[in-house]
Amino acid sequence: MTDSRSLLYADLLAAIQNRIQAAQVRAVLAVNAELVALYWQVGQLLHARQQEAGWGAAVIPRLSRDLANALPELKGFSPRNLDRMLAFARAYPDPGLFSPQAVAKAASEGFLPQPVAKTQAEPSLLWQVPWGHHALLLEKVKAVDLRAWYMAQAVAQGWSRSVLQMQIESAAHARQGSLANNFASRLPAPQSELVQQALKDPYVFDFLTLAPTFHERELETGLVAHLEKFLLELGQGFAFVGRQHLLTVGENEFYVDLLFYHLKLRAFVVIELKRGDFKPEYAGKLNFYCNVVDDTLRHPQDAPTIGLMLCQGQDKVLAEYALRGIDKPIGIASYELTRALPESLQSALPSIEELEAELGAGSTEPEAP
């Protein structure tokens, strides 16, 4: 093949692969929707019979056995799962309350779902969430309005069941959009609202293990070393550009701790990391970095660069005063290291050299022939 033919063939192959993968994803989603809808219908039937005939819980084990005898290849109808189906149907008597439009409206009004017109174009969000996610939500989140929020986030951000559990345990709903910021006065609507919802306070870096006396560079190194988990905590849309990114102003060189680009906001995000509490002078430095990024990296179609200052603690009143008069959109949030090692434990742990010496001294097994 000539080079041009090779390129045409590569384009054809890539186009077909993309369509196959998209069709596979649609097929999986369709199967999940049918399965969850079936489970809801079974739960509705169980609930109706219990209400009409006064059947108790004993009918569920019997029903599970009879279904297994009648349909031996059938999976997913254990007594425990039938109990979940019943709870699922009781928790959501009207799936129309959970259309994507209703949940989006709920998110802007305090998470409370409101009924909207049902259309074929807007299937219930209930059918888009995998069954394992529903089981977890029913167990861990008691309020229906909060379940709606986590459902919407799980679908939008592609959370696995384990990630969903982690987000629930870290109270992601309470942290979203709660950071001190000047977005409303520095960005037009709806960009300002989108930026605020894309950021949170506090950030939880419980995947790091740092001593209480850690240095900022250690925090930065740890976040980059665990980049996948860091991106997951940041949220959907963040693309990593670089660490200690060089900015040249005249003959001076400056280094941004972490530089990201947000694919949905279409804007660079400059992140500065500080150990200890927020200080007003930090805002001025971050504002300077955003100015330079805007002038040297931002493309004409990009939105203004966003600054995010992460400190171990921050006084919101102090932060609000510090942001007055700042030109660039900046948010100030705190971060938590929930797995930081206490000094007593840190000093009690053996060093690598001590472990190697101990292992070497204790090895008495003969070498293999």
C-alpha cells in the first residue's frame, strides 16, 4: 500500500472500531436498563400482592425456590435479591420522578426531585444506574433526594460501584461547590455556576500516607504518583498538563505546582498547594500565575484560566476578603489527609534498612539445588 492508502485504511479501521465500541456500550446500557426495569416490576408485583393479600416475608424464599425450579438457568433471584427488588420498588414508586431533567432540576433546588412529563427521549435515571449501585445506595443513603444526586453523578462520571461507595463515605454531595470563590463576579453566567459546581471543599486525599511534618513538595509528589486517584477526587473533566510547569516572564522563571486543563469548562486550571492555613498573600500569587497562563497558554476559544488554592485549613471570611479586587476567577479550598501517620507511629516503624537486615538474618532456608 502507498502511504496515502495506508492512512486511508488506518482511518477506516479506526472509524469501524469506534462504531463497534459505541455499539457495545449501547448494548450493555440497554441490557442494564431492561434488567433494572425488570427488577423494579418484580418488586412492584411483590409489593402489590403483599398489600392486597397480606402476604408476609415468608413468600420470598418460597418464590425464589420455585423460580429456580421452573427456570434453572435463571440468575439473580435469590431471597436476598428479591428483598432488594421489593425495597427498590417501595423506594421509587414513580420512576418518572427520576428523569434526567427532573434530577438536574433537583440539583439546582436542593436535590429534591420534582415530577416532570415522561417522554421516550428521557428514560428514567433509575434504568441507567447498574443494579449493584442501586443496592449500595439503598443500603448507604437513606434520603431519596441524595440518592438522586449520587445516581446522576454516577451516570455522568462513570463511577464504578467501589468509587460510588468511596464518594458516599466522603460525603461528596456536601462538598460540591462549597469552596470560597469569586466566580460570580469574575465569570459570566452560566460559566460561573459551572465552575463552582466543578470544584469542591474540602478535597480528601486519603490515598496518601504522609507524616504530619510533610513538606509541600512531598504532597505534590504524592498526588502526581497517585494521579488516577487524584483525578478521581478532582472530578470529571480534569486533564493533567504538568507538574512544576515553567512560566517565563521576561528573564524571570516561575513554576506552577500543578497545571490542568478542564475539558468541559474549556479552561486551564492552576492549582497551588500549601501546607498549613490559607494566608491572604497566596491569592495574589495565584492571580499572577493565572494572568501569565492566560497570556502564554490560553487559546482564543478557551475560557479564562481558573485558580484553585489548596491549603490544609482556611477561614472563609479571610478568604473572601483576600479575593476582593482579585482579577482572575479563583477558588480557595482545604484538603484532608485522613490517613496521615501520627508521629508516634511514624517513629515506631522500622526503616527499609532495618527490615532488610532482619529478613537477611532470619533466613535459614537452604538454597534450591
